[in-house]
Amino acid sequence: MKKRHVNLWGILFLITVASCSKDDGNEIEEPTKSNLKQITAFIFKSDSNTALAIDISASINETDKVISVTMSYGTDITALTPEITVSDKAEVNNSSNDFSGTVKVTITAEDGSTVTYDIVVTVESNNTNNILSLTFSNADNPIDVTIVGQIDEENKTILRLKHHLILIFLHCCHKFKLQKVQVIAQKSAKTLMNQWYTS
């Protein structure tokens, strides 16, 4: 009777182990990894780039995978550090800071898939036509001292041309190394010029 009781417990143990080992279809599946790999923002921040006075945000063409940004004339684009925002769980592969040519940036999603963007940085051309300085050098002109004009960019005038210098200019203009010079004088100076022309 005792032996039969032991065998019964052994059979129950084996049944329990077998039932636990069976595949009941409730296995825990690994979560699906994200395939998102998009650049959502691309900015050159002034605090990270000494060549910039303000933050510059790029335009993103998601269809063509092209990111475009325009810099002001004279900006050094050979050593820029961008701030790139991408999809959640995605990573950026960008090893270049020289944007003088097209730079390719690869984004890798969590699932390992990738996409490449072209970064195109354009520098504006110099379209200004301001007079930066006007100097009458005594080495090139029949005057005793070198005369430097004071440029008033707001009013588009050049000051500090004395009346007698204007007369000297009129008498000696054929010796001056200037082309298409526009003299802006005060009323009294204009009167002297009119007198010279009519005399």
C-alpha cells in the first residue's frame, strides 16, 4: 500500500512537469523595432558656430531627401557644426563639418535600416554696391596732404571735402585716377562750382 502511494505521487509530478513544458501559444514576443529614420530639424546654432551671429535653420525636402540652407555673404562654411534632430530611436552618422560641397548624412533606424540626406549649404553672393572709402592721395594727386572722405552710408554722402579741395578737383580732375566720381557738395560749394564753370 505504501509503495502504491509513492508511485502515485511520482506520476502526478511527471504530469505536472510535462504540462509546464508544452507550448501553450503564449510565448512573449520581442517588441518590433522602429524603422523611423527621418531628419525633423537641421539647425546651425550661433552658440556652436563662431562664424554665425544668429541661428540658421535649414529647409528640409523630405521627398527628395535634400536639406538646404543659405548663409550670408562672407560666412565661412568650412567648419560648421549642425544640430540635427531625428526620429525617436534613430541615430545620425555625420563625420563632416566642411559644407563647402554637398555633405551626405546617413540616418540609421532602430531596426538597422538607413536613409541618406544631401546637405546643401549656399553662400549668398555679394550684391552690395557701397563705397567703402574715398581717398585723395597726395602721392597721386597735386595736393599737399592726403584727403580721406567721411562716408555717410545712411544718407549716401561723402563729407569732409572742403570748398578749396573741390576747386582743386575741378582743375585737376584729368590727373586723378578716378572714374565715374559723383561729388556731393554743400550749397556754398555748388555755388563755387557754378562760378568756375561760368567764368
